[in-house]
Amino acid sequence: MPELPEVEALREFLDEHLTGRVVERVLPLNVSVLKTYDPAVTALEGQPAGATARHGKFLALRIGELYLVTHLARAGWLRWHHTFPATPPRPGGKGPLALRVLLDGGGGFDLTEAGTQKRLAVYVVHDPAQVPGIARLGPDPLAEDFDEARFAALLAGERRQLKGFLRDQSVLAGIGNAYSDEILHHARMSPFKLAASLEATEVSHLFEAVRATLHEALARTHGVAAGSLKAEKKSGLRVHGRTGEPCPVCGDTIRSVSFADSSLQYCPTCQTGGKPLADRRLSRLLK
């Protein structure tokens, strides 16, 4: 899933390549991605594109007086094209293509989604705050006014484990499964540690890990073309998606805990005092 660093890199890419271009046509090829119908997507046609903004994992493209907002979900992506074939794609196909935006002078971009679970979402609104997911977002962890005191206030009284706390978009906007693993590895904390149990020094350390991990990822993705961002993300991850590989810090074997629709990765030596965490799904299979 694209998370804050990749979505921010897409925002920068669109600011450079889209701003000032005029939308010629919008082709919704899978109507299920459209979550709003008034204004219609055709209201974007003939309008100039302005700046692109990021809200957590959402992209908000200013087009005329409206916004085209998208959430790429787990398997969605934005693919930029300098040219398109003369024959337009057929709507309702079974492929990954969900929506195409054609620009004056040729080219444009596609919104695509791989797999069978279709969760990519597109909205056309007068204000990004009209999108329910944006309205529910917590603070951006890289915002200038987000400091350690605000972070500590979010943790106070929080009964969940750190992994769930970091992934909750209503608490912190933009952190998902991959970067929550990376943050906790950087902080040398167990994903199952209770958020409210952190001492003041641990709060400071976790806050620093959030900022450092995201800033490092942003630095890696800065200036990277949209088509290369996925590969760049994967290459920069230390533990997420690396089950069975040696930890780059201590050399211990990276382990995994599986859930119904996701998994987490961690290093026992760095994060859990050398003790492997119980994989509840695997335990049920062995009974």
C-alpha cells in the first residue's frame, strides 16, 4: 500500500508534470471507483490543473474550482503516460485500469488497481474535507506544528498496542503497515507493547523514530519518477516484507506475525528481548 512517503512523492511528481495542463477527458473505466456523482467527473473536462495536495494517504488534485481526490488503497497506483493509444480502452473490463485522465497536448495518467479486492476510491468534490476519510484524519506526523508534546498527548491513555496505534489514520495520518514496522524497528520496541505503558524517555524515542523513518523515506523518494516509487520503497525497508532475512542492525533472523489480512515483521533481538512473538494464526493451524 502506498503510504505517506510514496504519496508525497506522487504529489511532488504531479505538481511538476500536471500543474498548468488542461484536462481534456476523464474516462471512468470501472465505475465502482467513483464514490461521488455530483459534481460529475465530466465537470473536470476543459479545466486547468492547479497544485496537488496530500492529506495522509489521499491525493487531492485541484482542477478548475473542483478537486479530484483519490485514495490508492492497498493495490492502487497512479501511472503517468506521455502518450496514449488512439483507441480508448473499453469500460467495464477485468483489467487493472480504473480511471484515465487525458490532458491537452497528449498524455495524462491512469489510476490502476491490481488484484480482485477493489478498494481504490475516487471523489470529485468542492473541498477535500468533504471526503469522509479526510475529515477523519488525525495530524500529519511531519507537519511543522506536530511536536513531541502533541505526540505524547495522543499516547496518553491509549490502550492499544503500538502497532495498531501507529496505523490508525484517525490518530496519525499516513502511516500504514510497512512504515509502522520500520518505525518500531528503529525505536527498538515490540509491536505488541501497550502504547500507554511508555515512559517519557520511550515516548521521546518513539517520536524521533517516527520523524526519522519518514524523513529518510522521503529523502529516498524525492525526485523519483512515479513508475519507480514502488521499487524504491521496497529497497529501503529494513524489516517489513523481509521475513527470514538477517536484520541489518544485529543479524538476527527477521520474523513475522500473520493476521487475517496482513502481517507484521520484526527483529526479536532488536525489539522483543530475543523472544519470538506468538503467531496466533499459525498456532491455530497447528492445533
